[in-house]
Amino acid sequence: MAVKVRLAVVGKKKHRTYRVVAIDSRNPRDGRYLEKLGWYNPRTNELELDEEGIMRWEQNGAILSERVKSLLIRLRKTKE
């Protein structure tokens, strides 16, 4: 099973928010996920991520999407 850490869409049209989830790559974008790892609201730029959970999945072979990588970088910059 190939696991990816990627965004899943939540919310109604034109008011989207996103969940950061660990999901089997064969499942659809908003399908059943293995673990919820955070959320992102692009309208207000609010972001909450479980960095330890994401790193744990990555160490176990999960692939991070480009958007999740950029969100991690953004989160680390705001913590400094």
C-alpha cells in the first residue's frame, strides 16, 4: 500500500478548507483516510499541523505532496 500525505477538500463551494491527511494513494482525494494530521484555511491563512505525525508517516515511507511540503515550511518559519 502506497501512502501519501496530502490535502483533502472540506467545506462548501467557494468556501473551501482543507484537511491534511495520510491516505492510501489509490483512494480518491476526499475518500477514506488513515489519519487526520491537521487542517488549512487558505482564506484566513490559518494552519494547524501535527508535525510529529507527518514526520512519522514520512519515516515509514509515505510521500508528501508538494503543497504539504510548502505548508510545513511555512509553519516552521512562523515558529521561529
